[in-house]
Amino acid sequence: MHGKIRKRAILLGTFFGLLICAFTPFNNTYLNATPLAGGHFPLAPFFILAWLTAICALHRKVLRSHPLLTGLDLMTMWILMVIVSGISYTGLARTFFINLTAPFHFATIGNKWKEVLQPLLPESLHPTDPKAVEQLYNGIKGGPFMDNLEIFNSIPWGSWITPLMWWGAFILLCYFMMLCLTNIFSRQWVENERLNFPLLQLPRFMEEAMDQGLYGSFLGNKFFLIGLIFCICLHLINGLHFYIPSVPEVPTLILAGKYFAKTGLFSGFHKLKIYFYPAFVGFAFLASRQISFSFWFFFLLGGLFYGILSASGLNIPASALGVTFGPTLTRPEETQMIGAYLVFFVFIIWLARQHLKQVIKEAFGADSTRGEAEWMSLRFSFWGLAVSGLLLTAWCVYFGIPLLVAVVVLLAFFVFTLVASKAICQGGIAYFTLTAAPIDCVTTIFGSKFFGSVGIAITAMCQKILFVDLRESLMPSLVHGSKINEWIRNKRLFLLGITIILLLGVIVSFGAMLMVCYKYGIRELQLDWATRTSMNVYDNVVRIIQEPAATSHWVTTFATVGAMVMFVLILAYNRLPWWPLHPIGYLTAYSSAMKILWFSFFLGWICNQLTLRYGGVGLFKRVRYLFFGLIMGDFLMGGAWALYGLYAGQSYQVLPG
């Protein structure tokens, strides 16, 4: 699949992407319907891709004319939708406005936010009109009965224009840095390391079959039909059960924790759950066996580690964590990931050392070379990264963050994002969460006094906006885009499309979220999680300001253990050809995502293992259609039930929320 994309692919991708951005806040927060844009293989873009591919294939077969859209056009359109879809919700808009206003709306005598927190927040970064904030949470009077134009005109834009401009500059600079980082590492990951990109396998295979006039054969493959029909039957029965409880249900969740004691060697499994998601079994089958094995193995090993500590008498209290900002960090043992992330980042740089030398040479005058996966020259990427980094640092310093703190925190932000992006793209993890946050890493090394009062307040806001919840992060989608870019000849048109859709996506997502909030009020929307997590951030900020603490002994110990374990894993992985474990698996050992996906990765791994062991590559090529069918079936049924949910007022959830 190599060729030129047409302008219609960019226009359609932009149109559908912005449509998703405009509808997602209403769909997710008011209707509480099936998320349209969740994860790194979001539902709505693939649902649209599947139907458009079928329409284009049918048009080509019936009329025997030039295709409305080529396979490469469709892939381009799909990745543009994927790139922008996360911005509309968890990737940015879900917590953004709550993050800016919570210190004022939820300030009480008890939490002391008014005395401790509010004086630290520059007026340019939040709306200063109390009425604008009050209406955001309670809604405009009569808002539910107003049409969209009336709501748009009633929003107090004068209070929002200044903070939106300043935060918009921060967000777009971060996005530009991610684009430059992706372009710098794309040749290394796509061409030199030849990453597998499991999440791209089905879309690529669909579009190649369509271009070759074989899409009918693809859909009619017996293995594909088995997987597809299985998912249709499963979700038809369970969906009917959701709406009509008298219809029997096929269980897809087993609470296995009840079979394990709360104390002793297996105490770490007393909350174990077994989820069955056919699509994620498919992704796991398409991933490297070594990686799929490592995901579920390290998850179970992490649970066993809790039990070993308990059985040995080391019952470390959660209070030993101190103050942390990790989205799922609940126990000191989980801070192993801080050290593991840092060492794995060094490993990424070490693997790319020859490529990075070339980047530096080209940046300072050597003849420019262009890899197949690169949108722009390495020279432009290097200096773009440097300039945007300086501008971000200047932004931070302007708002009171000490220079050294700004540099260290921004570095931590992008280190964690880079590591997570490689784990997601190489491992095929469509649903991913961090354990520890970048600020936790900085605190572990330097202590909380390092930040200063203003520093911790502003950096915590910045982290909450873009760098802590990576379920819909932008950079992994850009990395997937760099793989698709390998097949495109007119790369500048693709880059122009990405630039336009990112800029418009931020504008549309902010506008759509503000309209929903002012129409109904945040209190009436499904934003309890966003409100709670934002309030936790500011509670932690105030706690650090009032009682600065040195680095926790236990956190430092486990972070060091994590660094050592990761170093040994990397050494064994790099030196021993027979070594069965991949270091990426360790990075996800305590991720809440793996609590949901571990069993799916186990099933995918064992199917892959048995297929290659007893049937070889030939059987694998035939059987993979079964797993294509599982992915297709899950997402088509997810889209179908999502559409029905708009009519019914509630949705049967096919995929993880």
C-alpha cells in the first residue's frame, strides 16, 4: 500500500473528526452513552471506517469505476479521526474546565483553598468572574430549554477568552513538541526497529484487500465469519439482557477474587477480576508473543509480589506513599514504575543512539535525509523541538514556576509520554493508564520542597490537563500516523491535515464542552470522576504546601528496585535470544488497564502460541482472520448498540469505558 492520498481524504477525515469532537461531550457527559472516542483504537472512527470501506468496495464492484476512496485514503481519513477524537474527552476536554475552576467553586473553610491555593493561581489562567464559574456548574437559567445558538450566545466568553488563549498556547506548544518528537523517533521505530503496530493490522489489511478488489473475499473468509458471528451473537444476547433482564446473559466478567484469601501468599489476588473482551483478544493475538506473554505474566507476578511481602511480614501501609499524583497509585510497591520508566527511557535513547547522532548532525548542517515515515526534515524537527521547549519553559516561568523546576517537570512530562507511547504502539494496548505520574518521579528524586508553592500548583494543573491520564493521549496516535505516513508519497498534505485537525479539534472540543456545561450544568452531567480527581489534585497540592515532605524512604526504595529490575530485564532481553520476557510488560504490571485486559492478553497469547507451534506461519495466516473477525464484531456491535442507545436513553457497553 504505497501511493498518494487525495484531498478528499483530508477533508473527510477532518469533517468526521470534528463531528466526533462536537458530539462526544454531549454523548458522554449528558447521555452517558457508549464512549465514541475512548482509547487508542476508538469506536467511532473504526465504525465509520468499516462502513465507508464496505460502501467504497461495493461501489467499485458494481460500477467498475475508479474508487470513491482508495485504501490509503481511507487509512488517512481514519487516523485523522483517531488523532483528534481523544481531544474531545479524556485526552483534554473532560477535566479541562473543572481543572481551571475547581479551586474557586469548591473552596471551603475546611480545605483552606481560598487562603492557600487561590493566591498562587495567576488570574490569566482561570475565569475571574464568579458568575461565570457558578453558571458553569449549575447551568444557565433555562438552559435545557434553549437551542444551541442561544446557549452559545449566553456563554460568558469575556471571562473565558484570556484563560483559553493562554492555555491554548500551552496545549498547542505541547502538541507541536509531540509532533516533533514523533517525527524524530519515527524512522527509528518504524524502519529500524520495525515495530509490529498490532492496532494497525486490521485497518491495513482491510484497505489492502479493498484496493486489490478482494474485500468481498475478506468478508467471506470462513475464519473471519466465525469471529464476526460469535461477537454478534454474544453482544446481541447480552445487549437484549441489558434492556430486557428476562433474557439470559452470557457472562463476560468473573469475580475470581473470592477464591483467594485476603491474607497470605495469594492476598494480592483477592480483588482479581476476569474480563472477556473479544476485540482485545484479537489485538493480543496480533501482537508479538513475547509482549503478550509479558503483559499477563507481569500482572500476575505483581499480584504475587503483594502476597510475598505480606507473608514475609512486610505490611507496608499506604500512608508510606506520602502525597502522590499518580492516577492509580495506591500502594508503595507500585512506585517501582517510577524507576522502571526512567530506565526504559534510557533504553529507548540507547537503541536510537545512531539515529539520534544523525539527527544532531543534520540539525547542525549535514545533508538532509528523509525516512519513509517522516513528515518533515530531521533538522526542522530538532529545532522545532528546541524552540517549542524554550517557549514552554518561558510560559512556565512567566506564570511563576522556577526555571529549574520548569525544565525538570517538562522533561518528566515528555519522558513519561514517550515511554508510554512506545508501550502502547508496540504492545497493541488500546486501553492504557499510567500508574505513577511524572510529578511523582520528580518528587521522588528531589523532594516536594523542590517545587515551591507556585511551582507545585501550576505544574499540577499542567499535568492534569495533558500528562496524567493517557487513555486518549495524542502522541501514540501520532506514532501510528507515522507508520501510515510510510506508505504515503505526498507527506506534506498529510502533515497539513494533521496540523489543521489538531488546531480545529481543540477549538471545537472546547466549544462543545462549554456549551454542554452551560446548558445543563456540570452538577447534572456525568462528570463525577473528573470532578473528584481534580479535587484530589488540589487537596494534594495544599497538603504539600502546608507540610513539605522529604522523599519517602519506601518510595525511594521501591523506585530503585523498579530501576534495577528494568535494567536486568533490558540486559536479558538484549543479550539472550531465548529470553521470553519483554521489558514493556513490566511497565504495565500495576496499571489499572491491565486489571481489565490481562486475561484477554493471556487468551491472545495462548492462541498465538498454539497456532505457530502446531501449524506454523501458514496456519497463522489463515487463523488471523478469526481474530480480525473478533475485532470487527466487537466494534460493529459497539457502534450499533451506541446508536440504539441514543434512542433508548441508555447504552449497553460493549467495550471498556
